[in-house]
Amino acid sequence: MIGRVARFPVCIIALSLQLGCAAGPEPLGPRSEASPFRPVTNVQQTMLWILDPASDVIWESAGTIVTAAGETDLAPTTEEGWENVRNQAATVAESGNLLMLPGRTSGPAWNAYAQALIAAGRLAMAAAEARDADALFDAGGQLYVVCRGCHAQFLISAEEAREEDRP
Ligand code: HEC
């Protein structure tokens, strides 16, 4: 009996220490700013697995190729073909948002490229919805400029950072 009584206050103190942190108004700090996002791919995987395959569909669906057999128009010839271009263009556009998530963004200049990616993706989406091969070609050109621009500024430094990490 004595033992139990003696232990009781110890439990109260332990409990109130625990609850003291958990209860009460949330302090402004890391906890209340906890991000709901759960990014799955790193930037390189986002490029290789999401953005690059989607942009390839746009570029491979615009313009003409000249071979010995003659000139071939790359524009889709079926409804499904145009819908696929539209779907991949939506992936390109939304990739811009993926790149701006915490943990992926590298700041304002990065975000400006990501937003330009969204704009180019939207143009390609609109071109596909309108079944407009010329507009799709122009959107593809604009898209290419965005990829090149961001890579010129950020790709080398990403690769260099990895090399510095290497033992
Ligand atoms: C907001 C900036 C940004 C934009 C826009 C961007 N990239 Fe990237 N990209 C990067 C960075 C940074 C890397 C390097 C990632 C790394 O290696 O960690 C990269 C890497 C890549 C790679 C992988 C290269 C390799 O061998 O590892 C491919 C492929 C790629 N980008 C394709 C594209 C395409 C296609 C577009 C346009 C449709 C595009 N990227 C637009 C920033 C960008």
C-alpha cells in the first residue's frame, strides 16, 4: 500500500510532462508548418520518369520528319492520338507544380522556370484540344526553351553537388 501511494505522484509528474507538450495551443513552429505533401521521387527521377517521357510524346507528335521515302507529318491522325498528347501535356504542366514542392524547389528562379513549364504545358494542352498541329509545334518549341533554360542554371550544379557528396 505504501509503495503504491509513493509511486502515484511520480506517475502524475511523468504524465503531466508528456501531456504538457501535447496539449494546449499549437505553438507556431515546425510542427504547425508540417507539410501535407509526401514527395515520392527526387528531382532526377521526376525528370526521368515523369516529365521527360511526357514531353517526348509532345515533341514526337509535332512537325515533320524527312526520310528517303518522303516527308512524314508527325501530328496525330486519330482521336486517341490527340487525347494522348493532351494527357501528356497535362502531365508536363502539372510537373511544374511538382517541381515547386518543398524539398524539390531551389528558390524563386527555379520556380519561375517551373511556372514557365506550366505555361508551355498548358499551350500544348490547348493545341491538342483544338487538334491544331501548328500550335502544338509552337508549344513544343516553347517547352524546349524552358527545359534548356532551367538546365543551364541548375542541372550542372545538381550534378556537381552529387559529386561532392561522393566519398
Ligand atoms: C525547374 C528546373 C527544371 C526544368 C524546368 C526542367 N528540368 Fe530537367 N533537370 C533539372 C535538374 C536540376 C536536373 C538534374 C537533377 C539531378 O541530377 O539531380 C534535371 C535533369 C533532367 C534529366 C536527367 C539528366 C540525367 O541524365 O540525369 C532529364 C532527362 C531532364 N532533366 C529532362 C527535362 C525536360 C525534358 C524538361 C522540359 C520538358 C526539363 N527537364 C525541365 C531541372 C529542370
